[in-house]
Amino acid sequence: MALDPAETRAILDLYPSPRSAMLPLLWLGQNSDGWIKPETVTAVAQLVGVEESEVVSVLSFYTMYRTQPPAQRRLQVCRSLACAMRGAGEILERIREETGVGPGETAPDGAFSVEVVECIAACDHAPACLFNERMTGPLTPNRALGMLRGEGGEPE
């Protein structure tokens, strides 16, 4: 099971209403397994006293939760105004041209995925991205392609 009982109890104890612990419990499950498994959805729903459908609706709203096993290399390109003005769209287009993989897609072999996300609060590094959950920027098409191919360029 993804949810460690001691960590689960510690999270639940932080909130006066168990329902308020839903997001941190989901995060705990994702950190444990790399994604939110169906059994984690069931466990969280039971722990916080809601229907599973409510947990699923929360998962569909927040982009930081993964409901599928993640690719080995995940590139999340920011599309906020600063990043858009500094070429985020062109980077995504170049990635699609070179790899055939566009936003919201995973390479057929599962080696990498590309996503578009809203502001990651890194405007001073625009165009910015998250690569395997780590912020980096400014991003260039060549750097993005290198990260996706596992050829370096990763954040330090």
C-alpha cells in the first residue's frame, strides 16, 4: 500500500477535518509509488470520508497529480505569459517536429513525456520548465530535446 500508516496519521492529525487532508494524502501516495494508483484513491476516500468519485474529481483538477505511471523523463513546459513570450510555444513545436511527441503525450516506448503547465513561478528563467519535478530554465529547443533523449541538460 502506498500510504504509510505513520505518515498518514501524522498528516490527518494536522487538520481539524479529515477531508482537508486529501491533497497531502494524495501527494504522499504519489511520492511513494510515482503515481496515484486506484487503491490509493480508494484508501484516501475512506480516510477522509468522501466518495471515490470526489477524489477522482480532485485528481482531474490538479495537474501535479499523475494517474498513470510516469515516463522515465518528464518535461513540463510553462505556458504562462513570460514563458510564452520567450518561446515556450516554439520549443514545444520543435519537440513535436523532432520526436513526434506533443503536449499531453508520452513517447511510444514510455521513455519520456511532454506536458504544458501553468505558471511555475520561474519567470526570471523563462522559458522555464520542470524536468522530473525540478525547475530549470531558460529552456532552449536543443536543451529540451537533450533532456528528453537522456543526453544531458538536466537541472543541477
